Amino acid sequence: MDIQWYPGHMKKTKNILKENINLVKVVIELLDARVPLSSQNPDLKDLTGNKKRVIVLNKADLAEDHHTDAWVNYFKEEGYPAVPVSSVKGHGIKQLKAILGNYKAPSSKGKRPTRAMVIGVPNVGKSSFINSMAKKSAAKIGGVPGVTRGKQWIKIPPWIELLDTPGILWPKIESQYMAFNLAITGAIKFELLDYEDLAYRLLEFLSREKPEYLTARYKLKKIPASGELLKQIGINRGLLRTGGEVDTLKASEIILKEFRDGLLGKITLEHLS
Ligand SMILES: Nc1nc2c(ncn2[C@@H]2O[C@H](COP(=O)(O)OP(=O)(O)O)[C@@H](O)[C@H]2O)c(=O)[nH]1
Ligand SMILES: [Mg+2]
């Protein structure tokens, strides 16, 4: 499999940051708690200069807590406060606000807002996060990445202001492993990668790390050989084409969707050590 990536995306990342960085005091970097490093753009350090950066491990409700804790420590050792958050459940928001409180200008006496921008790869949950911070449906969720027009700020009382247009940070895909992680979690479009390839890769991981999730979800007596697993899941789900052939493409789509919706269980794909 060849990883094609668009150089234009990197330029876009840089432009978004250049346009907005001087408006804010803090950059809130959203990472996917299931694939923290794969969803991080390693160039961000250069792009944000001396700005304070706080890391949000979003979708923590879909990741394994002990792995998330390890990642929090990892980023703290790198010098960045990190907080596990579930934007859909509103978990971790309070802790994050407390951390942002540390960046409040001492001279402002609460009058001047602390401005922050939210950045992250597509689908990491930027809009959901902003809504969760604002406790209302202000930013559009799930839409196509739009163009930044006039700057709008969302007030988070009493003293935080978030730029309402999140910065879409294109990931820097440095390996096939990262590309798979990003594709499996839904950050990059599937058209770039083959569905069945992705499903195979995910099933390989799950067979090794979480066989009990697979047997439970797909009603398998045991895990068959890797070449047979996808087919067996298709059979168990009744995904047969006319003629009796197993529809492995449909099976792949279902497995990926169920993983992304958290239906198999809490699963962290990227582990430390
Ligand atoms: N389970 C879970 N899903 C989330 C979370 N945050 C966002 N999502 C979902 O991820 C998808 C993309 O979210 P969105 O906010 O549009 O991402 P954006 O592209 O970064 O703005 C949506 O289906 C959200 O419901 C989270 O913390 N937990
Ligand atoms: Mg969005």
C-alpha cells in the first residue's frame, strides 16, 4: 500500500496557524486518545513558537483508561499539561478549565479574557469539544471543514474565550502504521486506503490484543486464522452476496464502523512501550 498525501495540506496547516496564532495566548491541541502520537503533528512545536500548549486527549471514553493515564504522563514529561476528555460526555472539561486558569494574566483581575484556539486533525472532535466547553451547540459538528471568515469568539464564562473556528491540523503521516491508525479512527478519508486492508489490520490487532472483544461481538467460538476471520465475521452477520459468497467489503465497513462507535469496547490502538 502506498501512502499518498497532499503537500497542500501541510501548507494549509501552516496558514491556519499563522493566521490565528497571534490572537491567542493558549493553543489547545486535541489528540485522539486512541492514537495520540499518530494524531499529533510533530511540526506543531515550530508552528506555535512560544505559545502555551495544552493537550486534550479527546475521545477518552473510547480509549482504555490505563493507556490514557500513561499518555497523560508521557505528555507531562514532554512539558505539556494533558487532560483526558470526552467531549460527548462532558468529562474532563472542568479539569481542563482549571488548567487554563493557570494562564490567566495576573494583571487582568479576571477582566481580560484568556483567548485560546483549538486545533487538531479532522474528526478528532474539535467542534464537539468547543460545544462541550460552551455547554451549548454553537460550533457546527461533523460538517465539511470550512473556510475561516470573520473571527468569532465563544465566551466561556467567566474568563475564557475560544476561537469558534477550530484549526484543522493535517496530520503528518510518517509511516504506514500512522496512516492506518488515522484511517481506522476516521481522521483521514477511507478513499485513500482500502477498506479491507484497514479491516484486516484492525482485526490483526484485535486478535492479538483483544480476542475476547472479537469473540463476544461477532459470536465467534474461537478466533480463526487471520485469512478466515473477516469471512467468518461476514458469515456470522449473514453478509452473503447472491450466490453465497461472503461480502467481505460490507463486513469490513461494519467492523470499522463498530470500532469507531466504540461498540467493541474501549480500545487504545497506540501503546507506549
Ligand atoms: N465517543 C466520542 N465521540 C466523539 C467525541 N468527540 C467527538 N466525537 C465524535 O466524533 C465525530 C467528529 O466530531 P467533530 O466534533 O465534528 O470533529 P471535528 O472534525 O474535529 O470538528 C462526531 O461523530 C462526534 O460525535 C468524544 O469525546 N467521544
Ligand atoms: Mg468540526
